[in-house]
Amino acid sequence: MWINKALTFPVSIGILSHPNLKPYNLLKPCTFKLYCNSSAPKTETLIMPLDETDVGIHCYISQLPGFRGVLKQRYADFIVNEVDTDGKVVRLTSLDAPSESVEEKKEKEEEKETETDTTYTSEIESFRLLAGDTDADLLKDFIDRIRTSGGGKDEISPIVLSPNYDKIHRTAIHNYFKANLKFLVTDTVDGPDSASKCIRVRQHSGGSENGRGSRKRKERGGKPFDSRGTEDWPETLGKFLRFNLFKENKDTQEALGVIGKMLGVQQRAFGFAGTKDKRAITTQRVTVFKQPVKNLAGLNGRLIGIKIGDFCYVKEGLSLGQLQGNRFTITLRGVAADSEDTIKAAADSLGRSGFINYFGLQRFGSGSVPTHLVGAALLRGEWKTVVSMILDPREGDILLLSCSLRDIVKEAREYYKESGGIDGTLRKLPRYLVAETAILQCLKKCPGNYLQALKAIPRTLRMMYVHSYQSYLWNHAASIRVQKYGISQVILGDLVLCKEDSTEKVIEAIITECEDDNPIEAGDSGLLDEISGAAVPEEIVSSVKVVNSEDLLKGEYSIEDIVLPLPGSRVIYPMNDVAEIYHDLAKKDNINLTECVHSSKEFSITSMTGGYRRVFQKPIDFEWELLRYTDVNLPLAETDLDVITKSRKVNIGVENFTNESSCKNHADNNTKRSEDFKTEYNNDIKGAEEGLSHMDSICDSQPSQVALKLGLTLPSSCYGTMAIRELLKTSTSVAFHKTLNQ
């Protein structure tokens, strides 16, 4: 726990003029006392985390006064539910496995096969037409020997069909076996003379006869091997198991890492549409490749802070960007204002006018090395500098890491800085620091090759640095647009989405970069959904136009249509003063937006297509209410898991399989896990019921407090914290709200 009564954070309510919008090149030092584990305080110099003004966040839509409110005092104060591509809010409603498991599907298929003619009479007669009587009789005898032997693979010698000089005909025979006699395997061997080949037929080995310890491609039905899941999979079942992931105080990658480790599968086996905030309670859809449902449902009793459910099999896995947005349920506690009317007016204004669609602080990292500074160094081609920025010791993480974790990370960074020992650093470095680990492992193989080391970072993460710099420029441009021209009307030279085009919904899905309130530091494993680096289709480029005099006379465009570009090679800039800020800021950072100074296209804005982003955003399905409470520890909003727990009461079966033998085998474990599960959440549920039913009462020992509860849906490109900023007119930084919590 850290305490500093004198520590203050700037609150930017006014609008800064153009000359004050400067690149954030220097971090601000601050001295304070740090308390850990009740030990004596020690004074440390802290490099302050980013403030909103550092990344171009300056303006507000409304001129109404703000008020005090604590964001994320409890994880349940920030609830996020994904909205799928059909516009449906994703919720966790069941923890049970579906009625029919993979094993039951396989059993049914096997029973069906058993009921058929096991002599393969029809298949042999069809083969006779293809290969002739001699080979057909040879095959019939081979199948009969397999049947009478009981399937013993070692006892049956392969057969070799008649010599064949026609490659096309041989291919047809191979394909016939793959399609109709899958328990047999064919390959090609030399014939009696140099011009001929013969087809060899043997029983399916399922083992390592090919000498590589794995099944041959022919034995896999012609499909390439995929290590993401089991090979033995029913053909009638979708290859992807889809489930809803409910998590608390964990980012998406961390949660899937835990599940993957328990299942024994690689993390690449999972697919999801977007990352979700760590300091929150979130629900989202996930797919995993070829996994039996009982394996996942059985994890619920062992998972901490994670639950999974609503299982079903689907044909396709999820990929980044396959969502409409997110539904937020946000509770601001300890609300204090001049009057209740101030709060009501601010909430009504947010619903009516919306907010400036800034990229929030999460976009630029939670550590003392902002990601946009790393991105700027990449664009300049300063590879060694970038590696140092990621690996060197830093003090700014003091506010954001626990004492024990901070000390571990600090020790690892200092060890590498002083000794340069890669093996020792890797042993000390926490595995969640993905970027640092990837760089060090590459430098171990290729000493001094800093560019190659940077490319060893997972692509989504390494491109996040450059995208962060794009966002930095965009934020400043949005502030200039509001500061110079206001929020009431479209002006000459603005960029807008064309009204006559029917591609607006497509534009919204492609031009925006997805954010789900997931704080990222220079080496964090929480990866953002990056869309701006993808190609911008021609129809999207043509759907953005510059407003001219005729458009102004017609009055067909409103501020809701205004967009600003994320720099790239295929975007256009506004034809007014707003365009200058992009080039002025980039020039101060020694970056040219139209020329590349190095040969690495991946880290060049001129090689990125760019995109567009709406300047103003209104919340969808917006609702709010004021609540009174006395106990700060009681939840004021129900989570998906609360609803399940209340409905199931005592009998919560986390492995409730329909198969009777499975139920019997797991009955004892289920009972224990159900009780643990109920105990874990019962106190919160009971507290929520009591707290919500007696909110108007005032406790004698504790004064009554006010909370503002908000419900709103935002597109995947939008930051919920920016909507809260418009309400409170205060910083949304983690550090600032930690001071309010103190």
C-alpha cells in the first residue's frame, strides 16, 4: 500500500491552445514515500505515469461542471459484456456441459458404422469397376483377413496391387480408399520395371510406421496436421467449441493462458474477438479448437476468478474484430457534487450529446515508458534504443504493481542492465512480460541484432507500439478540431462519411481500432485488437470525403459524421488547420509521415494503410440511476455469475454431465466444488441483496453515500473511460482513482 497525501494530479477542464500541444518527450519526476508490508517507509523518486494531457486528451463536449466519483473501487463496479456481431449481449447463463458430449457423438457414429455391412460388399464391387477383378478379389481377401483376425495390425501383411503405368489412374485409386475405406492406408511403391508403379495397401496403423512418430498425411484424410486439438474428432461435430468466458481481475490473455495450461493446449488454439479490461468483471465469447466439452466444464471447480460456460460447437473459430462492441455497467462510488441536479444534468448531457471519441490512457500503456514513445523510436529506426526502453529498469511502475511483483521485475531489469546476462535475466523475469522475454531469447541466438529481436515480439504486440503513436497524433488532432471549431457544426474542409454510401456499417468495423479498456505497458501480455494496420478497401477510402461549400449549403452532414485519419499511406487529411497538427507533432519527434528513413516496412507509417475514426460518439441504450449505500464493501450491480448463483442456490454442479456414468463418477467432486463455489460468491450475493434493498436507510455507524450507476453500449472502437471522463471532468488514470480510494 502506498500513501502520499501531497501527491496531486492535474485536472484539465480548460482547452489548451495549439502551441501547448507538445510531444511528450520528458517524464515528470516526483518524490514520495512508499509503504510495503507494514515496513518502514522508504522514499523513492517516481516517474509519474501518463496524464491525459500528455497524449492529447484536452477537451470536453459539455461545459457543465464535473463532480467527484471513484471509478473501479471494486471490480464489480466496472462490468463489461461483449456484444457479438448480431448485436446480442454475451452473458454467462450456464456452467453445465451440453447434453451430448463429444464421446457420445463418437459412440453414436461407431454404433451407426457397426449397423452397416461390415463386409464392405458394395465398396469392393465399386472398386472392381475402378481397378479390375484381380485387384478387387485381392482386396476382398485382405479385408476378410482383417475381420477374422480381430483387428490385429501386426498379423496382417500389406497387399500390393497390380502394376500401374497411369499416374492419373493411381491417384483415383488413392482417393477411392481415402473416401470409402478409411480404415486402410495406401502409398506408392516401385513396380517390377522402371516405368511402372504399384499401390500398396495396409491396415491403418495409427502410429509411427512412417518413421516420424506421427500419422502420415494420407492417414489424416489428406488434411494437414493441426496440433491445436485432438485428431480423433467426429465428422458431424463442429471443430470449434465456443464458450463464454467470465473473468475477474484478469486480462483475456492471462485467463486463456491459465485455461490452456490446465487443458494442455497451446494458447494459439483459442480465438476471441477482443481483449477485455483486467481491472473489471467481464464476459466474452471464446472458441477453442477440437476440445471435448467435459474437459472445459470440469475446470470450473479449479479456476480462480474465472468461470466458463454456455458451451456449443461451431464450424468457425473467432478472430479479432468479430464483435459490434461492448455493454458497460459502470458504478461510480462516493459521488459528491454541489447538488443532485449537477449529477443529473451531466448524465443527461452524456446521453444526449455523447463524448469526444479519444483513445484512452489504456492505449498508451500503464508503465513509465509510454507505448507511443516506443512507437516513435521505432518509426525513427532506433532499434537499440527501443530495446533499451523495453528492458531497462524503470520506476514508474511503482504505482501499478504490487510490492512483491514490483521488486521481482525491478531486480530482473537491474540484473540485465548491470550484467547483460540473458540466461540469468530470463530466470528472474516473470513470464507475463512477453515482449521482454521474446527480445532476450532472440538476442541470445542473435547477439546485437536488435531489429530481429524486436520482430521476435508477437506481431499484435509489436505493432501496438506504432499504432499507439498513430493514436497519439489522432488525439491531438481531435483536440485541435474541437478547440478551433467547436462541436456545433461541420466546417469547410472537414472529413465526413459519405451519406450516399451504404457502407457506413462496414466502415465502422474496419476503420476503427478496437479497445476494451485493457491497460497495456511496454511488456504487457494484454494484446489489443489492431485493425488500422490492415488494408483499407477501396470502397472505404471512397466513402470518406472532404466537405465543400455545396455540402455546407445543403446541410446534410452533422458533427456525428466527422472523422479524422489515423496516419497511413492511403488516407486523406482534412483540408483545414487540423491537418497541420499531424505533421507538426511528427516533425517535433523527428518523424516524416510521408517518407521512411529506414528499410523496415513493418515499422513505417508510409507502409501502413491507415484508417479513420469518428470524432464524436454517443452512447447506445444509455441509462443511469442514483443509488444510496452505507457499506462500501457491498456490490451495487449484479454480475452474470451472481445471477447464476442466485438461481441455482445450493445445487451448483460445475460438471453436470447428462451421461449417467459421468455424473456418478464425478458426484462427490461436484458436491465439494459446488459448496466451495457457493461459499466463494454467497457473501457477495447476500450483501448485494441486502445493500440494494436497504439503500435508502442510513446506518448509524456509517454515513450514507451516493453512487451513480450507468449502463451504456459502445462500439468496439470506443473507450468507456472517455465517457466517464466527460461526466466527471477529471482524470481517468488508475493512479488518480487510487488516490480517491485511499
